[in-house]
Amino acid sequence: MTEIEIGRNKRAKRAYAFDDIAIVPTRRTRDPKDVSTTWSIDAYEFKMPILAAPMDSVVSPATAIEMGKLGALGVLDLEGLWTRYDEPEKLLEEISKLSDVDATLRMQQIYSEPIKPELIRDRIAQIRAGGVVVAGALSPQRTAQFADVVLKAGVDIFVIRGTTVSAEHVAKETEPLNLKKFIYELDVPVIVGGVANYTAALHLMRTGAAGVLVGFGGGAATTTRSVLGIHAPMATAVADVAGARRDYMDESGGRYVHVIADGGLGTSGDIVKAIACGADAVMIGSILSRSKDAPG
């Protein structure tokens, strides 16, 4: 892609958000009844290419079960209120009635409660008892600490989700998570992200990940763009990562890594555009959080 100059010694490329593009039908169309939205990751098949984001306001054990019954995948945040408190519903109701300032202060107090390994086990068992695929998410910083508990509890799909995740994280004071070693030693598929460019995605695919989350700072619920200045227009990001998948398939002799758009999805049309750009599925949060059945 042609670079453009943004100033002396600084160049960039033009990128596009979902709002910048549109889908144009060609000469041939297909009846909706003949189209399948089914997708699979590892041995697990889903009727809808939708993952509910691991947010306390979006996914509870109960909503994860309902999402699974509908043919989607609800991902539980294993660092959230559901693994810190026995009855987080009361806290979510309390937060919903506060002003923005008071809610922020109260949430800081609430999330100071330690994560309880026994609650991780209980929540995973609760979802499994519902007869659906169990998916749980940890941040890269806490994956090593709680991975053993999560795996022994019987999670089906392990999600490692952070603001920005790379295959070569560097830290002086702590030992960073070795993604390649960690994933290699697991018997369950791992979805990891987020990334937003070709090179970073290709390196993550080489770790053995079954799926890659595309996006950081694109969703309505994140502050990554305003706080850190990190943002990637999602149409270009998804297309670039899909390109990395194609090249990785050639490099690996046919191994397919799923591309999951995670951010910038405000409407059903954005979901369609994400798939048209090369995504296998989408992870949505803010859309679901506005529903009357959302836990928070």
C-alpha cells in the first residue's frame, strides 16, 4: 500500500474504518436460505459467527449459557465480578444507578476484591452444566497465575485478551508470558489478541493460536484511543490480518487460523462488513450491553 507523508521524516498509510466502506452487490446474488453462517473453531461448531465479549456487563454464566443455546459463544471474564463475588448481580445493579463519577470510584473499590480460584471453578462448572461450549478469558498479565485453575475446571476454549498483545512482549521487572510455549503445552484451542496489523498477526499465528482477535481501542467501551493514542481503523485491520492468515496457511502447509473482529462494531451492517473484509466471526460487547437482558 502506498505510504503518505504526515510530516518531515514521518510516513503512514491510509486506513479505513467500517464507516468508510460499503458492500456493493455483484451481478450474482444468493437466496438467504441457501447461505450458512455456521463456523467452527477446532472441534466446536457454532450456528452464528458471534462471540459475546468478556465484559461483566455483557456476559454472566447465565447469559453465556443462553448465548450458547442460540448458537453463539459467550466468553466469561475470569477476572471480573463473577470470580470475585458470590452474588455480583447486586453490585451491578448498584453501579447502574450511580453517576459516571461515582460509578468510577465505586468500581475501583469493587474490583479491589481479589479473584477467587474457587469461583473460577464454580462459574466454569455452571456454564458446563448448561450444556454449551465453555469459553473463559484472562489478560496476558494473569494468564500464568490462573491458567492451571481454568484448565482443570474444564474450559473448552481459552481466550487471552488484552489491549495490545504481541508474540514478543518485553519486560525488565517481570517474566512475560511465553505465548508459544504456553499454547504448545495446552490441549484446548486458544484465541489471542488484540492485534491490528499484518506483522503482529503473523507472529501470533506462529505461536499456535487457533484464533486471533483483531482490534484495540475500536470499541465504544474502550478508552485505549483517548488514553494511549492507540487505534486502528477496523476495515483495514481485518483485511491486513486476513492477509496474514493467507500467507501463514502457505507457510505452515495449510493450518487455518480464525480471524475474529473485536472492536468498531456498532451495527449489524458493521458485522457484515467485517466478514466481507475477511473475518470468520466477530466479538461484540457494547451492542449486547444495551439489551434489556444484559447482566449489567
